[in-house]
Amino acid sequence: MLRNRVIEKKLRHLFAQYPVITVTGPRQSGKTTLCKKLFPKLAYTSLENTEMRTRAQKDPNGFLKEYAHGAILDEIQRAPELLSYIQTEVDKSNQSGRYILTGSAQLSLLANVSQSLAGRTSLITLLPFSFSEAYPAPKAVDLDEMIYTGFFPRIFDKKLDPTEAMASYCSTYIDRDIRTLLNIKDLSLFETFLRLCANRTGQILNFSSLAADAGVNHVTAHNWMSVLEASYLVFRVKPHHNNLNKRLIKAPKLYFTDPGLACYLMNIENTRSIAHHPLKGALFETFVVMELIKQRFNQSKRPNLFHWRDNTGHEIDVILDFGNDVFPVEIKSGQTVAQEFFKNLDMYRALNPACKKGAIVYGGSQTYETNNTYVVSFRDINLFSKLDDRLILDI
């Protein structure tokens, strides 16, 4: 039985409004499964298939004529030249709901879509399962098991061993995607870079240090990071700039899209290894940050997450910016709420008196409000999906 995805209602709504929907995201995030499930009457073809791709490239008009009533065109990045012909086809009529394009994002894909289908397509980003999608019964979830398993749908649907699944995922990703995108002569060097990135998840990104440790120059490190980001394997969360008269750190923080993938790259091979791992807090923060990003994407909104840190070490893990106001969030992997959890929130609100509310997400089981601060169990992370500029969590 296929699991329901939070984004389904939004995707149906947009398909009724636009002639083309473009669904991007990392490999194996469930893009094809979702589109086939929601639109079973649409024809389907994959441009990963050599024969189909050749036909689309040699005779794009004839290819699209076969799908005059619409289609799901999978792996569209394999035949980007088809996009301009799709534009011509949808411009012949004012009909919505013609084509669904899916693709694992590449550096040029979104640029090609934006150029060829401007005003004709709505962009959807589908990441691996959210917490609520992976765990319909959240009260029974073990924190360490959740981090180790990650959220790629195939692991849940096929009941795969996470380490084995991620080993296959990484080898496939490196062999199929990186060879296409970058002229890397030494793939082991890139693998070292990837593992170093995983060990920096949840931390301020220092490119000079990363490049030196990986044995590559600064430019190469930037290029490789751009590919990881374009493929939705990592996200960079920018610093939040405001007028608090503080000297702020201007570097972004790095987060892996999936904590299970980060665990594999950090050589964590079982749940027991996580309990006392020195980077457990960073892995937990990765989970929380990515949940907040998934919630925005599932509403077809851009992420509104930032981090805040001054040059003396004071920091807020996440600043949710709603334009008129901000909502600070602290992330703690501990299962017992300690008074020190509130320290940075109190500091930030003293600097920014207009900020009244805030939240702490932690590894325990209770959710409650105290002194304008929401203390939220990781099992109730979905509460943030309803947070808006009213800055109220309905607990």
C-alpha cells in the first residue's frame, strides 16, 4: 500500500491551474511514485530509457504528438531540449493539466525550465518522507532509530537495511550523476569530500577548512558543494541579518537532506552507535531543520529558515522569518528539559524585544508552553507546519 504524501493536495490543486507541473528533488524521494499515484490516467514514459530519449531528441514534435492528451515525462533532465517544444505545445491551447515533468535536479535543469516554461509551470520540490509520512504512529518512535534509518521512502516500503540501502544509494549517485555533472578523475577524492561534508552537518560551513581536509582547492570545493546542493543532497542555511547591533557570523550552516545518509557517510552502522556519538546533537539538528524545510516545500513555499550567531558564540539554531516578525527555535537532542535550554532564547529576546515567542525542539516526549516558549517533543514536530505569521503553535 502506497503511503500518502502531505504534498498531494497541493499538487492536485496546482495541476488544475497550470499546463505543466515540474517536480524535482533528490533521487529516490518518491517523485515517480507520487505522480503515478495521483494521476493514473496520464500516460507515462521515462527519458532514462535510451530508446525513448533518442526518439524525443531526434523528433521532439513527433514524440509529443504521441502524448497529445498529456503525460508524465520522467527524468526530464535527460532531454532538456524537449522543454522548448513542450512550451510550443502548451501554448497552442489554454488548457491546464497537460504535462508533469519530473527530474533529479541538475545545475542546468531548473534554469532550462524557468527559461522555456516561464509562466506555464509550477515548481514542486519533493524531499524524502517527512516525519509524519514515515511514522503515522509517532508516539512509538525511538529517536536514535529514526536518525539512523533516515527518511528515504524505499527503506520503509521495502523494509531495507539502512546501511545497505545507503551504500547502494551513494554508489549509484556517484556513478550515475557525478560523472555526468563533473569531470572528476578521482572519484575516491570526491567520496572523501562527501564524507567530510557529512561530518560537518549542522555546523558552520568553513570552505577553506573543508577544501584543505579534502585535499582540493577552494574553487573545486565550491563547485562540488554546488552540485550536492543542486542535487538536493545538502542544504545551506544562510545567516539571518538584522539590526541588533551585533557582529554576526556571515557563513552559512550545512545540513544533509537526510540524517540516515549522513549516518552512513559518518560510518555509523547501527542504532547503538548513535546514542553516545559526539555528533548526535548535529544529526538531531539536521533532522529538525530538514523537517521545517520539508514543511515549507509541502506547502509550495520557499524555506524561510536562517541561523543566527554573533562573534562571541551566542547563537540561535533556527530563525523562522515571516517578514513582519521572526520566530527563534532552539534544538536540543537531550530527553530532559534543562534550564540552560532557554538561555539563548532569553538572550535573543532581550536583544530583540519585538520577538515575543519562541520554541525549543528536544528529544523528549512532552510538549507544552511556558513563559512564551513552546517546548516541543520531536514527535510533535508537525506542529510547526501550521505556524504562520501569528506565531502561535496549537498545542
